[in-house]
Amino acid sequence: MDYRQYIAEKICVEGMRTEEIAALLAVPPDPAMGDYALPCFRFAKVLKKSPALIAQELAAAIAADDVIAEVSALNGYLNFKVNKAGMAQDVLVRILREGERYGASRMGEGKVVCIDYSSVNIAKPFHIGHLSTTVIGGALYRIFTFLGYRAVGINHLGDYGTQFGKLIAAYKKWGDRETVEQGGIHAVNDLYVRFNSEADEAMEAEAREYFRLIESGDKEANALFDWFKSLTLAYVQKIYDRLHITFDSYAGERFYSDKMEPVVEELREKHLLQESEGAQIVDLEPYGMPPALILRSDGASLYLTRDLAAAIYRYNTYHFAKCLYVVAYQQNLHFKQLFKVLELMGRDWAKDMVHVAYGMVSLEDGAMSTRKGKVVWLEDVLTRCVEKARAVLEEKNPSLENKDEVAELVGVGAVAFGALCNNKIKDIVFSYDRALNFDGETSVYLQYTCARAASVLGKAAAEGLSADTVPAVAPCAAEAELLKQLAAFPKAVEQAAEKYEPSVVSRCLLDTAKLFNRFYLECKIMQAEGDVRAFRLALTKAARTVLKNGLALLGIGVPEKM
Ligand code: ARG
């Protein structure tokens, strides 16, 4: 039941539509005042009466019923108390009925959202700096899907550029098939690093030649490139699997090799292209930005050129309602320029493109560094966190079965949650100990709360008690607070999508867990009897459903026992 809507329909104010009144209904900070309140101040002018009088007259005109337990007027506010037993039933019945779908909606039906995330670079380290784009993108992908959109997950691979010429030159000089096959992406990266520190002018020239060969379709050069690419993708796939990340498209920068020329042509035709020191640029000075570099003086395309072609391709292919780029804030200017150039080209959908920027992640013990050899690989962070999680579990619950599997869910979840629990633009310093604190604002706290609820439900089931019937019981304060929080989950999911901010879901889950644990400590569940026990079991199941659904949206698994 939509309480706002129900209450709003009872209120008649001249010149106001029901929806407008519903939007004005606020939740008073003190539940003793009421569950909903309508401030009457803004009606005073039109109705030519004091807010206090308006509130009194409105209160007198509304009768209590099954839903509205009490109506009163105080200081210009019209206060409503809803029937708590009714509300409780309403919320619980809905959650138990909808189960895994609770929080889902059809609001996005018929609309496509393209989401560009993770977008790894071939033959380069997949490092801690890729954590946020990967897990925030993955969470947005699931959130939009949950809301009925068709999400298209795109891994815009960094597979274009002179560095691949360097890599081939390095491989030819120092590499061999066996070492690379065994060492995989690490061996490939080593070659690249070695090139950068040891290559002389002759090797640089060779690298340029190899790059030219890739471009011109040379068989051998392309075979090597494809090999490096498949090694990289096989490697990152293992990490994606652990983080529950999927994609619908791996069309990377190279995919646009033959799609840039028409774009450059169009820019020229529209008189947007200018020559500057031999290069082709779009002047963005009137918009307070440096020029957008389209072609270098040697005719080579740039990252921006490929993004222009990619955006146009995406629009033509998917007819997106939104196109999101989950990319670090360091690229703010790049995306501002990209969107501006598209706008100047007359693409009115440029307004539907969004740079979903996020902050930096560093490790407490060893800052992220891109300098040679100092990179923190994401895989190592996952491995380390899983090891630590294993140790924590061993200490907390030595008799736990499947410790390895639980440690994997806890450890990987903790790393992901590190990038999902705070406002995404904030820089974060990841600490293993903080992330694995059972009592902190952590994923392990959420997982543990879920397991606690599961254990109660397991005991109930063993005694033949159902958690699926919802008797009419007036909830106590702890129960009512939890119920309100559970009722707020669908809105949180919607807001997370609206703001491109998965942390709205994370925060909602942390609040839910806190209120569930308070309820768990204050209210006896299994020691209660009859309707009260049945009600509490249903509430426990509903809380677990919300926690599970929310964690699933974040890509975090839930162990049955912990
Ligand atoms: N591969 C790029 C990088 O690591 C990110 C690509 C983001 N997506 C895009 N369409 N530009 O910086």
C-alpha cells in the first residue's frame, strides 16, 4: 500500500492535485508526532486562513478508518498516525509475496541503458584502480536491470595504440612462447615494462613499425596481438567471475578503427574541424575548455576520436535512453569534451550521456602507484582479503563448515563493498582490518546479519513453524522501526539508479541490519508464542529478503551459515 497516496486522497485543498499533496507529505522526525505530516503553511495565502486553522479544518474533515488510526492538527501541521498492525501486515505480506523480486519494478520498461565499465587495457595490469569502475558499474548494471531497464554492459577494451607495437618488439627480442604461456598477463606486462626501461631508438622504430603492421592487417603481428588479448581476457574473466561481473559487449577501442573516418568527415562538413599546428582539433574555447584533439599531425586518431565513434555507434545500435561511463574523475575533462563535441555535431542525445565519476582507491599498507613494478594487482588484493577472512572466520567460528567457500564470499565481498559503501566520488583508503570488522559498516556485518536471520528461520523450520503467515499484530517500537526501513528499500533502489550511486543501497542495507539486530536483541523471537512468534518470524524472513536482495544488487554473495 502506498500510504502517501492513500492519505493524500483523503485531503481536499482547493487547487491542489492528489499527487501534489502526496509529494508534500513528510515523515516527522519524532514518530510520536505521527507517521506522516502535511505542512499547511503554503496553503495560507490561497485559502486566506492561518496554517493552524487550515490544519484544524482538514483534521475535522477526515475520519479515521482501517488504515488511518488517528488524525490531528498541531501548529499548522496535519498529522497522521497509520494503523501499525495494518501497515505491518501490508509490508510483510508484500515482501514475502515478492521475495527475490521485492524492490524490483517495471519503471524502465522499453528503455535501454548502456553502461561502460571496467574497460580494461589489454596487456596491462588489472589493478586496484580498476576496482571501483568494475564493481560500481556491475552494481548499476544489476540495479537498472532490476528496475526493468535493458542494461547493456560494455567493456570498452583499451586495445588500440602504439603500446602494442612496443609489446611485440619486446616479445620478439626478449620473449618466448613458453614463458608467456606460463606467466600469462604478468609475463606480458613484464615485457612491456622492460621495453619502457631498456628500449633504444632502434627498438622504438621497430615498435612503430609493428604498430603499423597491426594497423595494416599484417597476419603475424595481428596473431601476436590477438594472443596477448586473449591472455588478458582469460585473466580478467577469472576476476570478473569472483566479483560476479558480466558484460554484453567487449567492443573496445580497436573495434572503432574503421568507424572514425565518417565521424571526422562529419566534423569537417559541419565546419567544426580546425587545423592547429598540423593537428585537427575542435575549438572548445567558447565553452571554457581546451581544444578537443581529433587527429594528430601524423593523422593518427586519439582516445577521444574513438570515444566519439563509440558513442555514435552505441546510439545507432542500442537507441539508449542513457549512456553511462563509469570512469575515474581524472577523466572529467575528457568526457566534458566528448559530450560537448557530440552536442556541437547536433546529436541531441548528447544530453543523455553521463560521466559517472568516482574517486581513488588506495591501500592502507602501500599506496597505489602506477610507476613500473609498483602496481597493486586487484587479484592480489582479493587473495589477501580472502586469506584474512579465512583467519577471522577460524577465530570466530572454528567449527564452521565450508570455511573456504565462506571466506571467498566474505573476502571478495569486503573488497567490493569497500568501493560501494561510500559516496562514490570520495577517495578511499582500503584497510583489510576495517573491511573485515564484524561490527563495522561492512559487508561482513551484513552477511553475518543475514546468517543470523537464516539461523533463526532454520530453527523455526526444524520445529515446523512457518515464517510465511502474517498475523495482525501491533508492532512494538523496535519492530515498527525495522518495518519502516524494510518498506523504504524499493525507494532506495530507485534512488541509487537516479543518482548512479550504489551506496544508497549499501546505506539502506546497513540501516536495515542495524535495526534488525536491535529487534533481534530486544524481542524474543523463538521464545515468544502464537501470533507474536509467527509475526516475528515473518519479520525476520522479510529482513533477510531485503538484505539478500540488496547484497545481490551489489554483487555480494551471502553464505547460509557463518
Ligand atoms: N581504458 C580506459 C582507461 O583505463 C578507460 C576507458 C573508459 N571508457 C571509455 N569509453 N572511455 O583509462
